[in-house]
Amino acid sequence: MAQIQLVDHLIGAESTVAVEAGRRLSERQVLELMLLPSAGNVARMLARWDAGSEEAFVRKMNAVAQDLGMVNTSYADASGIVPETVSTSEDQLKLARQVMRDPVFRSVVAEREAEVPGTPGPLGNTNTLLGQDGVVGVKTGSSSPAGGNLMWAATAPDRTGHDRLVLGVVLHQRMGGSAQQGLESVLDTSRALIQSVRRWVAGAEPATH
């Protein structure tokens, strides 16, 4: 099990989590810090741990995006907070299909909260749709310029009772408002969309999914 040393804590417009300098945590624990409360400072630390610098990690991100066919995506930072980082719902859906194949990633984003040593816990997941309407993930993101954004995953039983995994992406809700307003809006919009999709899957022929 790899160990990652936490070395800083930056405060700014992005969401962060206070961490103890010098504490060593497992990869999973650091992923929990980044994926549940959206800790941008941890995203940068992970980038430096993985690639030596955030700039090198961003180059890796863009290379993977190209490999996945995300032609309208350009990453400029590890946390996604800077205006130069841009993408589309179609591209993010391609990413969702890829990351949800990973069982560890799926298990982390399905957690409603996590206890991580050295942090003010428990740390709650910003995706408060978890556990409702079959929702099992994935990731929120919100800021005043970008509005509220959510990549979501939900199970939906078909007419035979077999669960299907449905993925979706909703972007740019309540742009120009506060980050909290954007987050609340995207959660409400996504909830209605998920409920509609689950009703459709329940009534559709299995072969059409």
C-alpha cells in the first residue's frame, strides 16, 4: 500500500480540507479527501506525488483525455478550478464510463462519509444524492463562474428486475451565483433527471438499454 505525505494546505476560492503537515496516508485515504469533500489542495498534492509537479500531471491528464476521445476538453490544473480548464458534458460522460470501471474508484465515490486521520472528520460527500433513487456516485464540482456541476451514476432496474448502471453529466447550473447555489441547483436538476431515466428504464425493453 503506497503512502502519501501531506505537506501543505492552501486556502482560496476552491474547496479545501485542512490536513496535518507530514502525516502519511494511504492512496485510498487521500482519494477520499479529494473525491468526497472536493479538496482541491489534496488534488494538487496528489498530482505532485504522481508526476513530480502539477504541470507534469496536467500533461498526463490531457494525454489521457485525448486517448478517451475527449476532443473538447483541456485541463490546465489538477483540481479543475481555473477558468482555463474546460470540458463538455459529452466529454465528461466519456470519462465517467472509464472511471466507473475501476472498483476502487467506484467504492470511494459511493461513500457518504469517511474518517481520515489528521482531518476534522467525519468528512461528508458533497454528492448528497447518494443512496437516493439508486445513486452510487460520482462527483460534484461548483464555483461561481462555472455554476453547479455533477457527474452522476445510478442503478436502474429494467422490466426483468435486472439493475442497469446509468451515467449522466449535468453542467453549468446557476452560473454567476454562489458555489453553494450552483451545487444545490445541480443536485435538484440531476435528481429529477435520474428519476425520469429510472422510470424509462423500468418500462423499456431490456434490449434497448
